[in-house]
Amino acid sequence: MDPLLLVLATPLLGGVLLALWGDRERAGELNAAMSLLTLAASVWLTVIVVRDGPLMVWGEWFFVDPLNVFLVTLTAFVGFTTSLFSRPYMRIERDHGKMTPGRMRLFHSMYQLFNGMMLVALTTNNLGILWVAMEAATLTTVLLVSVYRTAASLEAAWKYFILCGVGIAQALFGTILLYLAAERAIGGGEGALLWTHLAQSKHLLDPGTLSLAFVFLLLGYGTKVGLVPVHNWLPDAHAEGPTPISAVLSGLLLNVALYALLRCKVLADGALANGLPGRMMIGFGLVTVVVAAFFLSRQRDVKRMFAYSSIEHMGLMTFAFGLGGPIANFAGLLHMTVHALVKSAIFFAVGHAAQKAGSQAMEDIRGLLKVNPTVGWGLMLGSLAILGMPPFGVFASEFLVLTTAMREAPWATPFLLVALGVAFAAIFGRVQPMVFGETSLRPLAHPPALLPVFVHLGLALMLGLYVPPYLEGWYRQAAQMIGG
């Protein structure tokens, strides 16, 4: 059987099955089993790509190379661990009356379809299908954010739908302009939107059309990435949706949107040859890092705070890829990996803490070490990791970004250092009393499912100390492909 077919078909099949049986007592196990099968197929696909090189599948409609294969594996892995976390979490939400049988079916089925759409977006060779998959992922997450049916969750879902709808419409217009440039250079038809064809002929594309196309693509996909000033949907969606959805939004969807932007940047760099796409990404990335860092200190909701942290880190990745070159691109790819692992682990710990306290307000969450030491240490270690404390992988990637910025864009380095310092003070100052403060809450009667938290943090720690050779090879090949 074709491993890519298994990668794409498994979550779609899981979505159908869970739409029928997602309210059963064992639905969480079925959701985790489908996610595990997707992960196994992704590993199989990765082994084939590592052994045989890039793959063109089903004619030329799907393409797997070093740039997207590690993201496919990362997406499937975090999707699986999040499904493990969601089993006990969503059952508690159901027991608290927040989830009805219909909402449980909706959650489980849309979770699988969401993962499926992200995998389609990562592996398709057609930039039109990429846009369609991103739009489908948006629609599934709108339903997931609104699953509680509270006034706040419905407002957040509509805000998410409207803002991301406007953004994805701009990405569609940018894709149309890209097709227009390709039609003039390599002819029309379906081949005009195939990334491999466009990459081979990028120097022939009209610079004027490509520059305009990239502006719309940057704003469009940048909305999904969470770049300032088109970021306003993200904090509300994270705060009002179920915590498993906050984990995959921060850990996966933002990465997929940035991946789409990187594919477009490669084409724009080849056509323009003047560094404009990189400078635009540097500008948007730097503004995003600074604005998000200062917004962190104003938050009172723990999930909103870490949502702004995600915005900050996506800005840092965008800045790194804007700098370009082998070191900055390597750092950006490493940061995509460790951020996905650490931020999802943080949301796992935050989910259990908020459930126990009955509130997401940080002043209501205190003394987690007394309530449950594993939750407390999971949140503290995750916070230290995301703040760039050594020896976690975030420190390694941020160090590479800062040292490259000192050489390539020294004017930007002070802004980055100030923003990172403000973010450190804001998050550490809020998390410390949540973990070590006094509380009147009773200890948890049974330990929560925190294995995914420490697996993720363990991997992030490993990547700060040692990057396995095969993973380093992926990063180097992908960094070379991105260029810049």
C-alpha cells in the first residue's frame, strides 16, 4: 500500500467513523488509534524519503521532500500525543456538563479531519490544493473552537472565521496572481500551479506580478501564522476552545501556514532576486515579536498568555526565515520543531490545571505543586523551555537566530533582545505563583495523563543537547531548499 495514501486517508476515514461513533465511551481510544495509525504511516513515508529521496506521487499532484517530510512526521506525532491527552480531558469536560453526545461526535470527527487537512496541505504539490486544504483546516477549527457553544466561544469562532476568511481570501488572490505569472512564463493548465514546475522556472516569472502576489500571500497566510497586525483571532481561539485544540493550533496549524509561506518565498526570491521577500518577512516578524512580548504582560487568562507567546515565537521564526541563509533557515526549522513540542506540552499542563481550578484566570490557579506535582513541574519546565532557558532546544534555536541577526541585521538585535527579555519576565512572573503559590484546593484524587507532557519536554531537551544525524540532515537539506 502507498504510505502517502495511508497518511492522508487514515484521518479522513477516522473523521467519518467518529462522526458516527464519536459519542461512545471508547471514542477517545478510537481517536487515538486512528492518530497512531497516521503516525505509523508518516514514519513509513519518512523512511522511504530518507532512503530514496524526494517522491512524486499520483502523477504530480503530491510531492514529498526534506522540507515537508519532517513536518508531516511532526504533525502526526503531536496529533497522536494530543489525542492521548484529549481522552481523559474531554471525558472530564463531558462529566462537567460542557460536552453533550453530539458535541463529542463533533469534536472527535473534526479533530481527525483537521489533522487530515493539515497533512494534505503539507504534501500537495499544487498550490491551489494547498489553499483549499488551508481553508478546510480553518473551517474544521472554527467548529472545534465553538464546540462548547458558550457566548464567548461562539464569538471567538466567528472572529476566527471572519478574520481568517479575509486572510485566506487574500492568499487566494495571491495564488491567482501567481498562476497569471506562471501562465505567461511556462504556459497554462494544471502545471502552472505545481510547485515543482514553478520552482524549476522561477527565474522566468514576471518580477512585478510576483512581487504583488507575494504581498497578498504574505498577508493571507500570515493571518494564519498569527503575524501582527493580522493576529487578533489567535488569542480568542486559544482561550475559548478546548485545550487539545489550543495545543494543535499552536503546535501544528501555525507551522503549516508558515510552511505555505515558505514555499511561496522560494518562488518570489527566484523571480525578484532582490531580497525583497526576505526583508518583508524580517519586518513582519520583528514587529510581531515586539508587539506580542509587550501584550504578554497584560494577560489575565493563562491560555491567552500562552497564545501571545505562540504569536511571539511565530514572529521569531518568520524573522529567521526572512534573514535566510543556511544558519538562519536551520534555526527556523529547529524552532518550528521545538516550539511545536514545548507549546503543546504547556497546553496539556495548563488544561489539567484549569480543569482542577475551574477557571483559566491566573489568579485562580495557585499551588500546583501541592495540587499535583507532575502538573506543576510540567508547567514550570515547559515555561522555562519556551522562554529559552538552556539546555532546552528553544535556547539553541534562539541563540542561532540572534547570532545570525547580529551579523546580518545588527539594527534588529536590540529589539529582539528587549522583546525576549520582556516575554521572559512576563511569563515567569505569572507562572511562578501558579506553581509555587499557596492554595486551598485539594490534591487530585488520581494522576492526570501527563505522559505526553514529559515526552515532549524530553524531546525538546534532547534537541537542545544533541540533534540526531538524520534529523540534522533533514534540516540542512530543507534549509538549502528554502535558500535566501
